[in-house]
Amino acid sequence: MKKWLTGLSVGLLFLLSGCSFFNLSYDTLDYARDASNYLDKVTQFAADTPSLVKKAVNNPRAADELKRELQQMKQEITKFNNLDAPETVREFHQQLIEQNNRLVSQIDLYLAQLKNGLLDPSFLKNNQLLQPVQEITNIVQQIKKLNNQVNETLSVSQGA
């Protein structure tokens, strides 16, 4: 009876550790999908913003639109920063938060300049709104590589 109980305990331990592995793997896949979606939003923001910034120098409507875009991006950043990252990507998530905070600082500078209804052209010479976007892109690319590795591992595990 004692051997049977020990065998059952060991079997359950292996089963639970396997379930933990699969849960962590699926959490990583979910996070990678969220990070990829976030990157799409950041990329679109980076594509749309430069022309809006140039127009906002002389056009109050463009300045209003830029203000909305900046505020919306800040909301997206906050939403992403608050994601619960699985342990496998926690370091990447922290790096993303750091870059996101740099981007928020730049957005805040631009929002402060838009309070008068237009953007001061001299302000544009010294500020790089989109500089953190490249770092964000690089980090998300690393997460995508990890995602591919997890997918491969799951495929092998499920095929076995």
C-alpha cells in the first residue's frame, strides 16, 4: 500500500509539473500575442504621428488630432504596462515598461507644448518623440522569437 501511495504521489507530481509547464507556456503565448498587438499599435502611432506633428505647427485641427493621438497612445501604454507578464517574459516586460515610460515622457512634453493650440516649431528640433519606438520594436521581436520557441516546444510535447 505504501509503495502504491508513493507511486501515485510521484505520478501526480509529474502530472502537476507538466500542467504547470503547459500553463506557463500558454501564458507566454498569450503575452506574446498581446505584445505583438501592442507593437502594431505603436508602429501605427509611429507611422501617423510625424505628419501630424508637422501639421500641428500651423493647423489647430491637426494639433487637436495630435493631442487625441498622444492621449490615446498614453492609454495604450498604461494598459500594456499593467499586463501581468508570465515569469518567462518578465524581464522583457520590464524592459518594455522602461521604454514605454520614455515614450510617455516624450508624449507629455508634446502635450505640454500643445496647450496653446499649436506646436512650437523650435520645440521639434530638440525632441525625439519616437526614439523609444525602435527599442520597443526590438524587445517585442525578442518576445516573438521566444513565442516561436514555445510553440515548437509545445508541438513536440503534444506530438510525443
